[in-house]
Amino acid sequence: MYPLKFRPAPLVEIARKNRQEIVRAGLTRRELIKLGLLTSSGYLIPTRGLSAQTSCPAGVCQLGCSPPTLPFVDPLPIPPVLPARPLSDPGFAIPPNAQPSGQPQDARNEAHQFRDRFPPQQFFITRMRPNANFRFSENATNLARIPPQLIWGFNLGGPAASDVAITPGPTIVSRYGTPIVIRRFNELAPDDTGFGVPETSTHLHNFHSGPDSDGGPCDPVFNRIVRIGQFYDHFYTMARAGFDTDEFRATNGDVRETLGTLWYHDHRVDHTAENTYKGLVGFHYIFNEFDTGDENTGFHLPSFPQFDVPLFVADKLFTPEGEICFDPFGFDGLVGDKFVVNGRIQPFFEVQKRRYRFRILDGGPSRFYQFFLTNPDNPSQSIPFWQIANDGNLLPRPIEITSTRISVAERMDVIIDFNKISARFGHPSRIWLENRLEQVNGRAPTDKILPAGNPANVVLEFQLVGPDNVPDPSFDPEPVSFPRVPCSPNDCVFAPICLPRLPSDNAAAPTDRIRLTRSFRFERGNGQWQINGQFMDCTRFRFTVQRNTAERWILRNNSGGWQHPIHIHLEEFRIIRRNGRLIQCGDVEFSRKDVVRLGFNEEIEIVMRFRDFRGGYPMHCHNTVHEDHQMMLLWQVQDIGDNNPEP
Ligand SMILES: [Cu+2]
């Protein structure tokens, strides 16, 4: 499976074979340590040899052992937009499970909920394929160290081999009010790199989807897993949450539940970390009549695609020989030593001196980030930018920040005004997007903020080009931003996309009334990760939520050693308290959320509604290594819920 250019050295081959044999043997972590094959920190002990390049043993997959590379030599790739197909596309009419024999079959064995009410108006196709010639850099020096190699990705939907799969995959652009079907083919192949399972379930994080199209990890009854040669039709109503409640039926949902920045990723149970790390990820934007994608209309946010730019940030490990690697025995999580943005190592991006909207995503598998803007010629400058959205949700008021911390799967939409930076910070020619949060293992960041101006911590270099004061019709968040403007709980700069009412214990409407409080402990147990003392179990739902009601969930982490980004499917929640402290306006978490960072010894109170759909969804840690090692549970929504307070 290697391009001719890249013939792995024999020692690498030996190390990989050893790793594969161990995987096949199914040995436990404890057995491996006993046999002297695994260190207690979770790294496989290499069998022999040292690479000529570094002091790291050949084939080892370990922090600090990736080959050195030159930063800022590759332009930032922008994933292409997945083309929408007309409904007359011959593929669209074929009903599920009625494919001509010899053709790929639909893996789905359940109906799409609400498809009659929201008939699809657009159809997309994409194919998951191996790409054996993927370049993490185009630079000759870097290519000599990290050669073209195998990843998994998504293509533009064509059957031809020339329609090559990329990672991140094509950006899917959809709109509220235009229901869609996305047909995703699994055209992967088994490979011998030691990680990745060519079976998929593609989750649209965190769209309000029926369980049939959510792309969950597994289900006690319905099939979630798409095998090689199969496809799966994901149907998205493109309606806001609440569309099947009395209050919001007529408007097809509550406009305040509008989502914007989403992403899709593999969610195959037990193998999500490997499969997403190997490339099965991409952005999914949703526009609407207010956030239009055109800076001359609606909220006047910077125009897509030129000034509205996705930044898929991920960290990777490579062997000293330059082969991407993943240690299946590192249960703590994987932190890489190469920052990759939209598939390139530490790229640069040329910007005009005007405002841009960046949609920053922590693509995992395990690292937390705290991003700052750094002027490399004067790292002591504190450069502000404006956060306008948290996860998929516009904030009630933009917040001026000099940094924000995010954990795996969290997103932040920010406005960076390069004209103001140029005028106020001495006309710098370069600005770095720098991650200054120290993290040395997959457990958690150390909470230490590293000094500014270290190229090793930079994920992306902005190169400022062109004249100052170019015409810029886009929205300027500064004059309306907190703390320049005092905040209020009723803020709604992006009206009508305001914060929905908070559910409460005594509300009149069932969808507003908190029916129940449940609590969940996220903890270490039996060498892996548990919720309330139990591992993930695909065969049962741990509890049943009553449809069209609200609940309060208490998330607890009694550990001083671990942090967990907790993700809940189906709807957005609100974080009410952290350790008893109310989250108040002016805080970036005073927002609708779909991931919450559960820090050291923290107790978090959230409230959430469960509307419209029936069926099963997961809650899990989004450190994907923790998730795969069992920190996940399935719950369901039905017309009658249970009252289990500690499921
Ligand atoms: Cu975790």
C-alpha cells in the first residue's frame, strides 16, 4: 500500500509488524506490560534498532519522535465544497435495499424520521476512500522527511479514481429550509498500517438529526455500521430543534436553535479515534436567512468562502521515518508533535488587511488548545480578536478575547481584523495563531501557559499582504463586544438568533419544565474509562428520556489527573454552573453548547431539551481515545421516560 517512492526501512517494517501482531493477539494492556512490550505510560517498546535520523528508535510512535519539519512553507489548503446534485440524479431515486445486485447496498435498516414532512431538495454523494499519496506538506525538505503516504478521506462524489479522497473531506454547505440527503459510500480498503478499521458511521456533529441519520456509534436494534461496498443515506431535515412541538411546529422549529459551524466525522464504535485520526473528518456549514454567507446581507458576517475560512486543527505523530502512526495501547489519549491545519503541517495563509471569520475546530484526538495571536516580531503584544460563536452557536454578544481554550470537538468562530492589527500593532507582516497551552500527554493539559513566540507552538502563520484600509463591508464586532459594552442576560446582538428560554423546574410548558435531574460520574475504572462505573454497552440504553421535555444533568469528574470534553448528541444544552458558580453573561460559555470541558475535580450542571425525534443517542467523552476505551453510554428518547437519577 505504499507509493513506490516510499519504501519503508526494514526496521520500520519490523516495528509495524510487531505492533500488528500484538493487535491481532488481542493482549490486554496489563499482559503487555508483563511481557515487557509496553511501558506504563502506554508506549509500545520497540524491539530493536535506532533510526539514523534521530535518537528515537525506528518505528516508534512517541511524542518528540516525529521528524523535524519546516513551518510556514505550505499554503493553507481550503477544502472544496461538496457539489449538490439535482434530485434528477439517477442515483437518488433508488430506494434503500433495492439496489441492483452487484451494486453497493444501503446499510441502513430503518426509516428516515420526518422525511415526508421535509422532502429532500438536494442530494449529495461522497465516497470514503484510501488515498495512498497524501502529502502533509508539498515542500521538498519536508517531503523527504514525511513522504507521501496513506490516509483515509472523502471525495467529491465521483466514481472515477481521479476523484481522490482528501482529509479534511469536502466542506458540505447546507441551508436551513432546504432538506438534504447525503449518500456516503464506504470504498475503503483494509490496510497494514496498524490502525484504522474500514467500517464507518458518519456523525454530523451536532446537528439535530434523527437517530437514523445521526451517525451514532451503534444501536441495540438498528445497524449503524457501513462496511466496505455499502453506502448509507443520511437525511437531514435542515429544520431547527422544536419543529415537532406545539410552540414551534408552524415555524419548523425555534429560530433561536439555529446552528452554523458543524463538522462530520467517523463514529465507529471502539475505533473512532483511529478512523478520525486517519482522516475521516470534514466541515459542514449551515447558512440561513440571517447568517447568509454574504457580507452584503443579513448579519454581514465575512463572505464565504473567501473571507469565511475553516481551520481544522489536529495534532499528529509520525515515526522517525515519517509515517503517521497511532498507538492503540495508549489509553490515556494521543497528543501529537506536529500541528496540522486542514491537512498541512503548520501552513501559512495570506490575508488582506480586513476582517475574516475563522471557524476553528479542535479535531483531536486528545489535545486541548489555547489559541493566541502572536506578532513574531514583538511577542509581548497582546492582540485582541472577537469570538462570535461557541460550538455551532452564535453568542448573544461578541466577546473580545486575547485567547480561548477549546477541547476536542469544540469549535469557536472568531473575527480577526487584520486591518486593525496592522494599524495598532506596528504593521506586522506576519501574525501567528499560536497554541500556548502546555500538554504533554493525553490525560489533560498542564494548565501552564507557555511563553509567546515559539514557532513550535504555532499552528498557522497569517501573512498580511496588500494595502491597509481595503473596502470591508463586513460586520465589525468591536463596537458591540463585551467588555467594551456591558453584557446583559437578555443580550441578542444577532437577533433573532438569541438564547432560548432556560428550562426551569416550575415552567408551564413541558418542553421548558425540568422533569428530572440525572447525575453522571466520569471516572477511571478497570484500567479504562467509565460513566457511573460502567463501560460502553452497544446492547442497551442506559436510560430513557421523555420526548419533548427537559432535564438537568450533573456531570462529575472526581479526578485531579484527567479532563474530559463531554459531548451529548441530539440538542444543544446550556451550562448553568461550574462547581456551583453560575455561568454568566460575558462568559464564552454563556451560550448554547454541544461539548463541555469537564476539568479537574469539577461538577457541571447543564440543562437540555429532548425534542422531536425518538430513538437512541450517545453521550461520551470526545477525547476519542477515552471514548473508544469505553467512556460512552447510549440513552434514548421515547414518549414515556424513566426516572433513573443515576443511570
Ligand atoms: Cu475523556
